[in-house]
Amino acid sequence: WRERATKSLGRDATTWAREVTDNDKPLLLRADDVPLIVIGEIGRSVVEVVGEKRSTWRRWNLMAEASRQTMGWRFATMHDREAIVAMVADAAEFASLRLTPPELGASPVVFRRTDGTSVFRPKSSTVFTSESQLAAEDRLLERAANLGGSTVTLATVEKITRSPDADGRMLGDDQADALTRIAVSGRMLDVLVGPAGAGKTTAMNALRRAWEAQHGSGSVVGLAPSAVAAQVLADDLGIATENTAKWWQNHLIHGTAFEAGQLVIIDEASLAGTLSLDRITHLAQDAGAKVLLVGDYAQLQSVDAGGAFAMIARDRADTPELVDVHRFTHAWEKTASLELRHGRTAAIDTYLAHQRIADGDAEAMTDAAYNAWRADRDAGLVSVLIAETHDDVTALNGRARADLILNKTLNPDREVELRDGTAAGVGDTIITRLNKRELRTLVGRDWVRNGDIWTVTAVGDDGTITIARDYGTGTTVGDDGTIKARRRGRRFGGSIVLPASYVAEHVDLGYAVTAYRAQGITTDSTHVLVEPTSTRETFYVAMTRGRHANHAYVTLDRADDHAQLHPGDDPHATARSVLYGVLQHSGAELSAHETIVAEQEQWGSIAQLAAEYETIAAAAQHDRWAALIRCSGLSDEQAESAIESEAFGPLAAELRRAEANHHNLDALLPRLVAARGFDDADDIAAVLHYRVERATGRPAGSGRTRKPTRLIAGLIPQAHGVIDVEMRAALDEREELIAARADAVLDGALAESVPWTKALGTRPTEPRRAAAWRKSARVIAAYRDRYRVTDDTPLGAPPESAVQKIDAARARAALDRVRVAAETVDDAHAARSPSRGGPSRAM
């Protein structure tokens, strides 16, 4: 055969065969090689996978998953790969449900991208969900309203609530009330909300005793989203537990199921995904079991949490909630921590007054936090350092270990390298990062979990380490405030040897942690590095770990590898201003149902509409203000310098405000230019801005000749003299939207009797005064909506920016007027009172 093939080929057949097989390369795809039906199938698969991880998503989430699902494909060029990924993301968007509302107002062509979208909406900002996600949330809400579940008799519950537990502790009033309402509610799906340190464990233990008293031993089982949380639940309640993912796997493989009359407690439920909760509660409902979700929606959520726990809790008007915080030594900190939890900025002043907050640049704050932590540790306190980023945590861990070596607490002779480049030896505190059930103690009950804290007791020559439980950093505080320091390595009486491969990839030092790792631990003191990018949830969790003290070290800058400040850094930032922003910045993922409302609120808010109005106005009036500058008496060179300056935008906005105050700018600006020269001015536009602001602070005229300021909703100056038809239409449309939004915000607040409306007094009944009262109240509502004020006080925290200070002054004046109107009505009512006798003047 070889000879015949060689003759036919004209060359050696063996060589030819080897070349053919050696060059057998995989097929390289072009973008147009992939059928559209395949693109659509992958797009639906992308939505399915993303929906398992989150309740809502944006295009970049779809792009990331599309990249993962096509990672194994070989393409001819990078352009082909990018094109296919984009097509799959398009198909995934088509298979998703859009939650973001369309633009409320038309945008002029100059404010539209080449694809027709508005620049007022960031690219890829549209939020999506799926029909299955919304359906799962609907089913959870239906189960939460189902009153056909198992119960405990009131007599049994009261017997438990009126008796001390095994440690002699009595339930608090809030714990007893919550336990009773859960036990007798008959709800198939119930919730228990409890802030950090409020005694959720004690309440759950009492509920377990009551449930088992009626339904028998073993009728309470536990689940949790993580293995560590499941084990903690098992230790605290003495019940069988499992993590939710493992339980579902056991159900699919081994048929594990619930039983009628069981109580299924899902702890740390705010960390559980929506679809996971839907599957588990469906099985519980079919079996006749009751499910209790326990957690705190104000704390941190996991990556795949869908906001279901918070949705269910907020959907009910009678949600059982613990309110008495037991963790803290100081009474003031109990109240302040709850204010932090709800994002109330008044808490900032409380912590400042008790000297718990320091501020400065990043380097100074890092040193201050570290030195305070080290002093507490040297004094024998259980203390933790909490930082925002993993890089900061790694740096602090390395610094802590270096100091422990210098003071001879640790011996560096035998150590192993960890995944982040640090090292660990005997005596070091470490954290394991991966669940590994086969790594167990000799007794076999304890195993390695993600997030567990250990102490290294030995280092092997082969890179292995022996570890034991570090209960020095895992002490717990009882509901009565006592600290229980559990003995190291004694819970299950053993140690564990970690293989070298696990040590190299899944072990970190444990002296400093992120807020995510800190959630669930209790210490004597906590030292927290806070950055401007922190969220309310991370700050709240971090500032509630310490029993005796929690200190915040607020970074006023954002350090990087460059010498220049970031463009967004505020040179006038203070601890108060940074923390105000942190408390306003919620990072919690909302359910799909709640996201619909949030998206409507965001894009229809006065904050958004006013920003659009002012941006359009600046463009529409640019040529007019430039012409005014050129005719103001400045030289040609000075005028062009002012127009090209970065300060021209603020100057134009100030000119618009002045015109709204009825000032004659054609006469005013030349007078301000002639008042003093500009030879020593670095920025002529900035100087003019200052002069115009000083000269036009009040409306033109005086007394009866003064005309009312032309402001939209009492805050935003109207733009006049706009000739362009498209620009004028866009401005008029947004003016109407802003006015309608102000009315809607005020009406909603009054209908719900939200706390800030108490400051408005009683609405007058006399039509003219009622109209004046409403006009002023509307300004306050508009101010709150524009600056996203959530405080119970009408105007919230003191304003920071110059523009907000102007609006705050207008809103404060409106508040004074509304109070006068309300007081006047009260006086009028008193004058008409029958006890006064005779007709009133109003008659």
C-alpha cells in the first residue's frame, strides 16, 4: 500500500500522512458561520444562568455570561469572537424583560448617540429580568400570604415565653412577641427580621422548643446559604442543618424531602437566591411544612441574592422584627446602630460626638486604624480590622504578621506561602476560602468551610499545615451581653491537616478582613477603614461587630499610583460629608418587583429631570451668553478666554438664575465688567461668576415692584430666549414633568403621613391660604427629590455644594412660609371657636 500510495502521490506516503495529521488544526469560526438559531439558544441559556445568580441584570452581565458560554469556541479573529458575544447578548436581551422605563421626554438630536439612544441614559444602563424571576417572586409572595400552614397553640408558646432557657435567660418583650406571632400565624412562609446583635439566636431557640413541644423532637430542621452559617445554626439550636445548595443536591440525588408539620428555619436568608428559595418553599408547601426565613435585609447580601427576603419582609405590614439590640456595652450605640441600619444621617453626629470617627488621607487613616487595632490586641482584647478592598486586607495582614514576627510572637523559620503572596507559620491566624468536606477532624464532625477562622499549629516539610479552631477570634456575645470565649480546638476535639495544594490556593491570613468576611462575628472592638465608595450595608455591618467599641477611619481621598488627585475628589470633603454619601448609597440588590418601582423613581425623579433640563438649557443658551460676554466691555481676547474657560458653564448657569430673578443682564453685565479690571485674574469667567452671584442674590426690584422669581417647582431657574424649536420643546416638556413630579412626591408623602410632613403643620381649609401652603410645601418636596433626602427632617443634612446651598435656602424659606400658613389657620380656627362668642371676622 505504501509503495502504491508513494507512486500516486509522487512523494513518500508516510511523510505525507504525518504532515496531514500534524496539521489537523481545529476549525476556526467566522461570525457568519454560527446559525442564528444557535445564537438564540445560547441567548436563552445565558438568561437562565444569569437568573440563577441575580434577580435583575444589565447588558454587561449578559456579555460576561455570553463570553463564558462561548469560551471554548475557536474563532478566526478577535473581531469574530466579539461579534458573536455581542449577538448572543442581543439574543439574551430579547429573551429578557425590560424593567427600565422609556425616556419620559424627547431629547434633541444633539443629545443622541449614533444608535439613536439618549446621552441622558448611560450606555447599557437598562435593567432586565425574566418571566421566571417575576413568577418566582409572585409565588413567594403568595406563600407568605398563605395562612394554611402548621402552627403551635398559644398556650404552648406562652409556656415557653414565660420560662427561662437553659442558661436562665428570659426572652425580651420583642423576642416573645415575634416568637408568638410566628408560631401561631399559620403562614406557610414566615419571616423574622433582626438587626445585628438583637438576639435572633435566642428567639429561634425558644421557637424550636415551642415547636418541638407540640410537633415532637426533630421537627425543626435548619438550612443556610453557606456551610459556615449552617454549622453555626446547628451549634446554636442543636438541630440538623445543611447548606441550601447541598440540600437541593441531596433532594435531586437521594430524594431528601421535608415532612408534614416540620419547621424549616432558613438562617441568613438575605443571602439566599430567589430561585433557590422558590424551589425549597415549593417542596415545603407540598409536604405540609412551614418555612421561616431569618435574617436582616440591611446587612450584606451574597452575589446570587435576589432581594427576595427583603421583598417579603417589606410586603407585610406586621413583619415580626426584633428591635432591642443586646450586643453593645453603651446604650447610645444601640440606638445609633439602628439609625445606621436605616440610613439615617443623624447617626453620624452621634458617632462623632462619642469620638468614634476620624478622618484624613488614606495613608494616615490606614496607620491610625492599624495602630488602634494593635493596641487593642496587645491589651488582650478580641479586635478585628475591616477594610474595603482585598488589596487593603492583604497589605494589613502582611503588616500585622511582620509586627508579630518582630515582637517574637511568631517564628518565621517554618512557613508556607499563601495565594496572595503572604506567608503563614505556627501561631498565625488564617481563613479558609473553599468548602472541603473531605478535610475533617479525626472525630469526623468538623470539616473545612469557606470563611472559617483557624490557628496554624504545625507546618509540614511538604507544604501542608495543621490547623485548629481559632475561637479567640470567634468569641460570641450572649443576648444578655456576656462574652463567651470558646476554647480553641475543643468544639469537636481535633485538628485538621490541609494539603499543600489547598494551602497555596485557598488560605488567607485572618488579622484583617473585608466586611463580607466580618458579617456574623462578634468582637470586643472593631476598627473600620471607610472609603467614599463604601455602601450603607458594608458600613453598618462593619460598625456593629464590636461589643465595646466600633471606630471608623474615614478616607477623604482615593489613593492610587499617580500623584494627581482623582477628578472626582472633593478637596473640602469631611468625615460627615463622606459618611452622608455612604449612608445614601445602598448596595443591596432589590427584587425584580421592587426594581420596577426603583427604576421608575430614578428616571422620573427631579434629580434626573433637573439635570437634563439644565444640560439642555446650557446648550440652547450657549450662543446667547457668549454673545452677551462679547458685548460686555471685555477685550476680544478676554471674551474668548472667558468663553473657552471651564468656568463658563457655571457662569452661564448663574446668568440664567439672574435672569430668572428678573435682572436686566444686558445692563448688569457691562456694569460688573467695568467695576474692576481683570489684569490679575487667572480665570475671567470664574471672576464674572462671582460678581454676578454677589449682585443677583435677590430678585430685582423692591417692595411691591419686586416680581416673583421664575423658578420651576420653586428651585430650577427657567431658561428664556431659546429660539431653537427642538430645544424649546425639550425644555418645556421637562418643565411640565418636573412640576408634575413635585406634586406627586408631595401627595404621596402626605397620603402616607411620612415623618417629614409633620413639620408642615395642618393644611389650611381656606382656599387661598391652602394654595399658598401647598405651593410652599411643593418646594420642599421638590428639594428632597432633587437631592435624594431620606431623613425624617424636612431638609435633611446641611448642603455641601454651592448649588445645593442656594436650593436649600429656597426650601428653608418655603418651610418658614408653610409653617406660617399652618399657624395662621390655627389662629383662625381659634377665632371662630364658639367659646369666643359673637361672629368671627371671617364672616
